[in-house]
Amino acid sequence: MSIASAASERLPADRATAVVIVATAIAMMVLLAVHPGGGAHSFSDVLKDEAAHRTMDAIVHGGFIAVLSIQFICYAIFSARLGLQRPAALAGLVFFAFGAAFLCGSMVIDGLATPAVAARYASAPDKIEYARSLFVLMGTLIGFLMPLGLAFQSAAMAAWGWALLAGGAARAAGTFGVAMGGLALVALGAASTNPIVPMAALAATAVWALVVGVTLMRGEV
């Protein structure tokens, strides 16, 4: 098979992957927008609020888990296009995999386990201190899992960006990946306890998915 025919056969697959990864980016933005907000003041109100939004929490966080699994497939194809024999491309895929694992753990605890615990103890005021202890434990785990996941995914952006820069075909996308990934890593390291920073880093991963989709659509890798 000639190089030209191989490239022509590869193009439809790249376009399909591009469409799917752009769809996941849009899905992430939608899920972020509909994420239930917490306006409760007392711990008792927190329990009631979490219990009341149990279904929406499951949809949002379960949706993120589904999106991450689909993105992993798309990024595996993207890394293969960059060349898995190249350390930066392979590092991007491995970092994304670790990041997705940590994020999925955070999503399960935050969106499934926490509302379930809240629903169980919201109507049991005599056990509220026990529920508080469970919330402290789950909040501590989320406080480690989510920043770690986003840090690995930021490192993946930077690695893929470096691979694109080295290839020379998509310098704008490569520059964006290195800059955005590096900035997100610095922000997470400096202020990961600020709730705005993880949300901003998560939004950055959605923007990066759009960039990768456009890059694949243009056949630049």
C-alpha cells in the first residue's frame, strides 16, 4: 500500500475521531454548566441539599466518567497519529490515563457516594455527627483525587503540545498545549484548595479536546 493511499484511508477515521472528541468537549462544558451548586450554610442543610440533588449529581458525575472513557479512546488514536515511539506522545497518553483514573475516583465519591450517604442520614438527626465524620473523610479524598487527576491531565496537555511542536505541523496547537498545560499545573500546585482553580483546569481540558479535534480534522498529525 502506498503512503498516499494509506493517508487517504486514514483521513475518514481522523475526522470521525475529531467529531467524537469535539462532542466530548461540548458535553464537558454542558456538564459543568448544569453541575448542582451548593448554597447550604449548616451541615444539616448540606445533607438535605446533597440528598435532594442525588439524581442530578449522578447524571453529571456519571456523565464525566463516560466522557473520560470516550476521550481515552480518542487520545489513544491521537497519540498513535503523533507516534507512540516518541516519548512526548507516549507520555501524554500515560499521563491522561493516570489523570482519568484519579478523576473517576473523585467523581464516584463526589457524585455517587456523597449523595447516597447524605440521603441516608438527612432524616437521622441523632446520627448527624457520624455523617459529618463520613463527609470529612470523603471531602479529604476528593481534595486529593481531583487536583491529582487534573495535574496529570495538565501534564498530558503539555506533553502532547510538545510532541506537536516537535512535529512542526501544528505549532499553534502545540504552543497552546504547552502553555495551557503548564499554566494549569502551576495554578493547581499553588492554589488547588481554591474551588475555582480545579473548575478552571477542568474547563481547560475541555478546550484542549476542541483543539485536538480541530487538529485531527485538518489532518495536521
